Amino acid sequence: MIDEVAERAFGPARRAVADGRIPGATLGIVSADGRSAVRFIGMAALVPEPEPLTEDHWFDLASVSKVVATTTMVLSLAEQGRIDLDGPLTDAIPDLRQYDVDGAAERRLTFRDCLAHRTFLPAVEPIYTYGGDPDRLRAFVLQREWRHGPAVYSDINFILLGIAVERITGRSLREWPLGPGLGFGPPLGPAVATEHCSWRGRVMKGEVHDENCWALGGASGHAGLFGTVAGVLGYARGLLDGSASDFLLEAIRTRANENRTCGWERRFDGWHGGDACSDETIGHTGFTGTGLWVDFERGVAWTVLTNRVYPTRHSETGIADLRRATGDSVIAAFS
């Protein structure tokens, strides 16, 4: 049955590729009992030579890195007692805003605040324009007096969390074991092209698309993870089949604010996971055209992996509608 589900649910992606709105797409579905199906179509790259997309291609997962990698790392360390989720980031980064230890609001941010994007930090900052030394840019992130604003989804939250993980473990994010088919770049197999970057002067292929992550060394808390469809499905299967710890599952399923848990989005009207999924569904998208959703009530997870920014982000691809239609089609078979 799951093959039939995948065939029907892949319709929106097939049409998007046929219409020339995106170069290529992969859909993966996995159920709690381990059944899975994969569909793929289109091109991984067009220049210098056409390269058909395969099941073995590695995608730049972009912000899906936040949940598959960084959130998992932070919650693992919390479960071990090495992080207090409600303690300040300064427990791990004592030099955060070290020249204003009494007045800096950044020093009062907690791990849970950052995981749930309930801080005053801005959505994004062109960190890559401040220099080319990754260590210096990390120091810049830690010592900058960030402008205040309403709580928004913020890359800065997760850049700080990534630095905290590295401080606590004494290892780079690349050294964290994430399972087969997942890893910070460069990927271990053929890579899907993303954007022709005007700053770097080339198409990103096997190099992280996100400019700030690239400038920070290619592995950061907010981006940098690459994965195959099998790797992403393997991670999702662990959330569904009981392999993941109760501590992690409670944290990622419990609302920390209206629309978010620790790291993940929780189903809300109009989100990219579609309207048919249950209230017990979490998900996350990536700017390059990726996404992962897990419906715990229905016992199914699905990932949509595309290269919608190739060759440029500055075009309308209909990715939001594609994601929603795919999710609704998947869930229709499990309702």
C-alpha cells in the first residue's frame, strides 16, 4: 500500500518538474512499522553536464539541520545532564557578551528559548559580510549587541546553540554521529546542485548553500547538514518506532509556544505540512527546498527534497503549495 501512497502523493512534485518550476524532487515516506517508499524525478544539475537525480543523491538540507542535527544534539546533552534547558546559554558560553555581564540581555537567553525561537534575536544577519575567518565570525556572533525585536524564527538562535554544543563537547558539529546518509558537508556521495551564488561566483554543489554557514566553516547550528532520502527517512523512522528516547520525544512533541516545540514546528492552520495531518504532527522546512514532517498519531513520516533554488532563489516555484498538497495526499491514505 505504501508504494501506492507514494505514487499518488508524488503527483504535485511530478507536475512541478514537468512544468519547469523546479529541476528535481524526491519524496520519501516511512511508517511506524518500517515500511517505506521513495519516488524521484528530474535533474540534480544541468551544467556543465546534465545530471539526472537518483535516490543516492545528497541534498543540502538547509534549516532541516536545525531539527535533525542541532535539536537532537542539544536534547541529548540535556538528557545526559550536561545542559539545563531552562538554564542560560552562559552555562556553556560564559564569554557571551562578556563586556556587559550585568546588562546584556543575550546572557539571560536560555537553551529552551533558543530552541523554541522565543527570543528577541533577529531572523537573520549577513554575518558573512563581516569577514572571512570562521573563528573571528564566531567571536563576532558572541560579542555583538543584537538588535531587539519581537520573537521570530531566527537563525541566530541556532548559531548560538551550535556554538554551545561545540563548547560542551569539545568537538566540532561534524564529529557528532548522526547515522547513515546524514552528515555535515562535504557529502559522501553525489550532490544535488543548489544556487549559483553571486557572492561566491559559482553554483553550490557539495558545498553548503547558506552563506553564513559557509563563512562559519561549513557546519553551524542553523545549517550545513547534507542528507540522502534514506538518511532523512532513517532519522524519521527512529522518531516513530520507539528508537528515540522518551526525553527527546516529549521535548519535540510538547508545545513551547503557540506553533513550536523544542526545535520543531507543531501543526497549525496553513503550515507547509498540509491541513489533513493530525494535531500530533511536527515538521520543519529548509530554504533550499527540503522538508520533513512526522505525524505521530497516524504513525507516518514524509520528506520532500527538492533543489528549488537551482539555479536561483529569485523565482516563484510554488514550493509551499507543493509541500501542502503532498502532505495532504500522504495523510489521506493513513486517515
